[in-house]
Amino acid sequence: MEFTKGHGTGNDFVILPDPDGALDLTPGLVAALCDRRRGIGADGVLRVVRAAKHPEGAALAGEAEWFMDYWNADGSLAEMCGNGARVFVCYLLDTGLAEPSDAALPVATRAGVVRARIEGADVAVEMRRPRLYDASTATLGGLTLAGTAVDVGNPHLVCPLPAGLDLPALDLGRAPEVDAAVFPAGVNVEFTAPGAPVAGADGHVLMRVYERGSAETLSCGTGACAVGAVALRDAGRDTGVVAVDVPGGRLTVTVTEDSCWLSGPAVLVATGQVTAPTLHP
């Protein structure tokens, strides 16, 4: 199999070109590819397939040529991945599967069609406006933290740390315990702390995330959007710009009246071939 390795602020992906949907991609193969010792290593797999050739993308083929078939590192499927979408677009442009244009480039996902544009060295993707819909909690060991449930096409729980708790000191070696009644399909959990003012931004937040199906990652794009929306809500704003610092770098979240733009770097670092039978699912 041909592959490309890429990342957005440290959120890394194995990209598999499969324009006609011929690849037999299974949960075991995905998990093996993402294994950081026996495989290539990644937070997830992005399969590049024409929307018309994928059963979950066919209905969107009239709006977007390409479908982002995203899988978590454990082999489970995910609705959406903000950083993944940015890296996906970087791959399309780098390989000539899409042409640079002043118009936003549409990409089909399980959460619907998103649109991307190039902003200098960064890639920005427009997603749905985050919807804050419930209050819940996450428990880490003996620590229970209050949070806000947010829908960004996939589920999130944003938990600001109380004063006196150190964000870098949190132990995210195991999944936080959450309310299965609120999150029946699981949830990505973001832990946040306030950052110093940033020029050009209405807010600045520091974030760590535990992603369902991938454990702690260096970055989560949809998580940053969820965090930005909560930060604006807490500041009494409906719209605005929030700088979100993750362990892998900085993302910029712009919440408008009807959408959310996620902007940051996207990098392709390697290409090669992998022999599936040598992997250990």
C-alpha cells in the first residue's frame, strides 16, 4: 500500500490514497498501521476516496469530489476530525488531486461537507458552528470536573480546570470516566486553562485532550473548536476569535454566526509503501 504521513499541530495521520474505494480497510488493519512500534504510527487513518465511490459519501458526491474516510487509531470510525480535514486538504493539493483556487475546497465527511482554504502557510477548514447542549462531568482518578457538552459534528466535553489545578500535571494515561447516558457513543474530553492575552484574539486558552479511540493526542481540531466556543460563551460572546494552544502548537478558532473556522499548520512529512501482511493487527 502507498501511504503518506502527515500531521496538524502534532495530531498525526497515515494517509491512504484509494480514489476508487478498492482498498479492503478493516479495523484490524487500521489499528496495525497506527501502532507506533509495529506499524507506521498515528492518531488515525485518512483514506482518500472519491465520494461517489464510498457508500457513506455517495449522497454528498454532488457537493464534493473527495470523501475523508477517517478512522481512529483503535480501528473505530469517527464522524469528523478538524486537523485531519486540514491535512487531507494539504494532501489533495500536494498530489494534484485538487487544484488551488480562491474558492473554498469542499470535502465530504461523515459529519457533512466542510470547506477549506489556504491561508499563507496554514490551512483553514470551515465546519459547523459548535452547539453547546448539556452539562456533564469527567472523572480522572479521584478528581471530578464539571464540563460543557459540545457537538462539533462529533461529541466533546470541555472541562475548565478550577484555580489551583495544573493543566500539565493532569494524568491522562487512562480514559476519563464520563456519563454514558449523555455520551452513548463516547466523547472527546478537553481540559483547559486560561492563557495570557494574544494580539488579534478575543480569548486565549490552553488545552489538553483525551480523544475517544486514540487516547491523549498532541492536538484535536474539533476539540479546539469546542473549547473556543465555550471560552466565548463564558466571556459573554456569541462570536469571536480564540487562540487555542495545544501541546503540538497553536490553532486559531473563529466562531461566526453560522459556522466555525479552524486554522493552523498542516504538514506532510513522508511518503512510502507498507506491506500489509507484515503488520500485526
